[in-house]
Amino acid sequence: MTDGQVLPGEGGSAGYGRVASEGVDTSHGPILYLEDITVSFDGFRALNKLTLTIDEGELRCIIGPNGAGKTTMMDVITGKTRADAGSVFFGQSIDLSRLSEAQIAQAGIGRKFQKPTVFENHTVFENLELAMKTDKTVRASLQAKLGAQQLERIGRTLDLIQLSEQAGKMAGLLSHGQKQWLEIGMLLMQEPKLVLLDEPVAGMTDEETERTADLLKNLAGEHSVVVVEHDMEFIARIANIVTVLHEGSVLAEGTLDQLKANERVIEVYLGR
Ligand code: ADP
Ligand code: MG
């Protein structure tokens, strides 16, 4: 490993700063690689030798019962929780265990939490604009002039999250589902290579859930996406490869059809 590759995005600010993710080397395979990750809380193993590989451009679904370790896995990837053992690599050469949460975001890993954290008193457009800016003070960001390229990026993101018609609307007036899409859009303005979504359709209507499925399918390819979700209809809409976590390890991995025929998966998660 060369130290020069550890901090590819150095120079911008953390959080909503711009991300230079070109430093991620995926030329020899996966974008994310977890090997034998163990996390213990007071002796209880939330993750138990978890090994998982995500390919570049992939849309991977993670399912599993409550307490299986899904959120803890995302915490380890984003640096919120440190593994007691095992390794976690972003591309070939970025050892995430050596980076802070801010540096991991900077390196090109974006995470969306369940509760939307949009700026309610700003428009949809301004929210995307703020997400793109390095200077995090709202006033400084909104006073800076946008370049043509930046305007185009905001426009493309508005299309992708299907909020073009709401661009001038205050974010606080959006529906729950629309706020979630806006937050995904804000994440995308940072140009992450890998996007982590924990239960993105929780609380959404059926129609919003369907539209979120379309959105995520459109993200894959350009981004690698890892989605944790309980909604099996949603999973069925977007799934290629699905990983089942159970007691902190991978119980099974495969297409949804393969998993539906797997006795162990039926027993611990899908039910009869
Ligand atoms: P999931 O997201 O699959 O429902 P979690 O990763 O949230 O599961 O939790 C896995 C297990 O680890 C659970 O038993 C949970 O209670 C435990 N756990 C998670 N975070 C902590 C923590 N900070 N302290 C103690 N136990 C935790
Ligand atoms: Mg969870």
C-alpha cells in the first residue's frame, strides 16, 4: 500500500464538501471488500467474521432479521464504528480502518440515514446547491455564483430524483418520500463512488416506494449502491444479488429466487 492513495480527496472539507473519488482503484475488482470483520459490544458479537465483496457499479441488497448486524456493517464501512478484527478496503488500496469518518466521506463513500436532514427553509434547488459546496456556511454558499457545469449537475440530479418541478419549493413543504429523494440527491451532489442506504423506503407510500426503486436502478452503474431494506416487494423490484445477514455473518447470497428456495433463509428470515 502506498500512503499517497490513502487520502484521495484531501483538500476539500468534510461532510458536504466536494469529493474527489478518482483515487479509488477498482481496476482489479471490487469497490468494497470486507474480510472477517468482527465487532463486539460488551462481549456480544454484532458482526462475526463478516466477509462481503461489492463490485463496482453493483446494486447490492442486504436483508436479514433485526439485530443481524446490517446497520453495524454500515457503521464499520463509514468509520462510525471500528472493527475489533478484520479488514475493510475501499477499492484496492484504501484501508478504511485507517481513515476518519470525514476522510471516508471524502474518499467517496456516501451514506443516507433513515431520517431526512434537508434544510427545510431552503428550496429544493438550494439544498442541492448547498450539498455541492465546500464552504458549509449557508450564506457564503448561496452568495457564490454557480458555474454552468454546476447548474447542469443540479439539473441532472433534479431529473434523477424526480423533483424538477419542485425545484423552487421549500424543502419543508415536501412529502416524506420527496424529502428522502432530496436527501439522496444531496448525497449525489458529493459525487460518491459508493452509496449506502439504510432502509430508504421506510414510511413511504407504495407509489413512492416504486419510484424509489426506479431511482436506485438509475443510480447503479455510475455508482455502486448498497441498500439495506426490509420491504421485500421493493427488494424484488431492484434486486440482482441479495445478501442475507444473520447473527453478524453472511447466511446466504444469491438471486432472490435462489434465496427463496434456501431452507436456512426461509427459517431465519423469509418465513413460510
Ligand atoms: P440490524 O441493523 O441488522 O437490525 P444492528 O447492526 O443495528 O442490526 O445491531 C446488531 C446487534 O448489535 C444488535 O443486537 C444490537 O442490539 C447490537 N448493537 C448495535 N449497536 C450497538 C451499540 N452501540 N452498543 C451495544 N449493542 C449494539
Ligand atoms: Mg438496522
